[in-house]
Amino acid sequence: MATVAIPAAKWSWESPYTQVRTSNSLDADVQLVERCLSGQEAAWEDLVKVHTRRVYSICYRFTNSDPEAQDLTQDVFLRVFKNLRSFRAGEGLFVVWLTRLTRNLLIDHYRRTRMERATESIEDQVTALEENTAAIARTDGMVAGREASELLQAALQKLSPELRETVILRDLEELEYREIAQILNVPEGTVKSRLNRGRAELAKVLRRQKIRI
Amino acid sequence: MTCAELEILLCDYVDGTLRGEEKSALESHLSGCPACKQLAEDVVGVTAFFERVPQAEPPAELLTRILHQAPMGPGAVAERLPSDPSRSWTKRLFGGLFQSWLQPRYVMGMAMTILSFSMLARFAHIEPRQLRPADLDPVKVWQGIDDHSHRIYDRAMKYYDNLRLVIEIQSRLREWTDQDPSQSAATQGVQTNAQPAASERGSQQ
């Protein structure tokens, strides 16, 4: 019977995200939001500090640009700042609400900048490809750290936005399928299907660049 | 198990949450379907690759920028939202419609644009009061710039020539003032030498 070797460290019986996000952290989010709404400046600072990394990371992985990710993160928190009263603790997690808001902003940004991306200089793409190839040659296909991050960034840009956002939310942000389904407003089965397709396409792109996966 | 069913269960299998009959059915399908086996290997390979990718860390200044942009907490801002009916209609109009235009970056950009156009107009000798559509003709603007640049060049050359003349005169004057003390010292020396001779002549008489 054929089985596929599954790395045990990450893919344990319980999702790592579930392990990390304990009930205490969920309560902490709700308490922070309540304190923010009562006008406590320190609570707002804490809320921004706790969630900046997640929002920036999603934006950066999606756009592949640090300045764009920074601007979008600012926009996300400005929108949170204005719409925090619309968050209902009983209707879902704050993280899901925040990620849905981030995702909506990213999709708006994607549609707005479609033309700019279409006219992107071919020279830039060729330079990036040469740099990637040189990096892989140095590491004999087994890349890690910053190089792996850059290669993943380039590979993610080859995916359609639907597949890209699903892979980012699951594999990089480690959200639950149920939460991703809420964020994207699609059934869980669709999330899993998109995830498989996205991962398979990523594997093809990485293999094409002679990267050992 | 069909390929479509496997696709739905594959995520759980990779997560390690698939158990019992479903797991064995999936594994038996994998042994007989090369396409699904390839898909499963790709999915597992990519998830392993993600393990080697570090988290994207935001720059430290981003937090400061966000807090600077929205510093007082949503409680404070909620009171000033455009939907607040207690606000007067003028505040709602300017706060809502023109809020984005009144941001520093827009105001700064607008000011720079106006400044650039006014400098260009001044450089091309276009008087804002007499400005007509014909004045914005690229050929006319170019001729104006060309004409003005020639004048500036001529003025610069004249200024350079004048400056050279002034420096030449100054250096000549300096030379003369440098020479003068030596000449005066020489004349003084002649006079002091002449006085003892005269006194000697007087004593001899």
C-alpha cells in the first residue's frame, strides 16, 4: 500500500494554530477590543502590536512588495480603527474578522493594480529569475531561510489570487479550514480543493526552478 | 474512493487528522492511482518547503507609522465618524467628501504640482493672467524655454566676463599695494642714508 511520507513535526494530530491559539489568547483579543471601544489608547496600541505581524505578513506574501505591504497594513489598521464597532465577539473570532478585512483590501488592491502589473518591465522579471537561479546553484537545490522566502514569494505570484490567498492563509498563517472558509466566504470543501491545487501548482513552479521540495 | 473524494480528504491526510477506514481507503487509492500519488507527493513536498521559509517580519517603524496615523483609539474616532447624526452638515461634508483630499500627502502633492507649473510658466515666459489655450502649445512652450535658456546663457557669460575683469583689477591693485611698502621702504632707506651724509658734510665745514 502506497503511503506518502508526511513530515511529523508540523502536521501533528492537532493543528499548530489550534495549539498556539488558546482560549486565553481569544479572550485577550475580545478584552482588547472592548477596552479599545471604551476609548483606552493603551489597548489600541496593544491590539496593533499583537496583530501587525499577521496583517503585514499576509499583505507581503500576497503582493510580493515590502512598500505595498506596509501601505496596505496601514490601510487595514485605519479601517479597523474606523470599523471596530462593527465587530461582534459572538459572531466569530477577531482574527477571522481582521483577516477578512485584510483580504478584502488585498483583493481591492489587486484589481486596482492589475494594469500596472501587466505592464511590469520584462527586464525586472529576467533579473529576478537570474538571481533566483544563482541562489539555487549555490545551494544545490536545497534552499532555506531568506532564499527560500524569496523563491516562495516569486512562486506565489504565479498562482491565481484565489489559490494564493488560500495557501497563504493555511500554510503561512496557519488558520483553520473553517476560519478560511469564513474569511473567503466559500465552503470548506472549496478551501481544501483550492489548497490542493495551489500546493500542486507551487510544487510544479518550484520544481521547474530546480528546487528540491 | 474516487479521485475527487481523495482531493477533499487529502488535506486532512496531510494534516495527520485522517483516521480509520478513510485513511486506509485513501492509501489504497494512492497505491493504484499514479496521478493522485503525484498530487499527494507535491502537496506534502510543498508543505515541507513552507517549514524552511521564515516568517515575514514587518519593519519596526511600521508600528510607529500605524499608531501615528490612528493614535487615539477607535473609541475616540467612533465619535467623529461621518455617520454620526449629531455632527453638523458642513462637518459631515468636509469630513466625508474632502477628508481624503485634505490629507497631508494630497495637499503636499497639489502644492508641488502648482509650484512646478508656476516655475515652468515663469521659465517659458507665460503670464498667468494672459494665459490662453494657444500658450500651452508644446511648440510655443519649447520656443519660450529655448529663448529663455539662451538669454540666461548670455547673461551668465557676460557675468563671467565682468567677474573676470573685476578679479583682474583686484589682483592688479593687490600687486600694487604689495609693491608700495617695499618702494616706500626703499625711498625711506635712501632718505636715512642721505641724512648722515649731510650731517657729515656739516661737521666737516
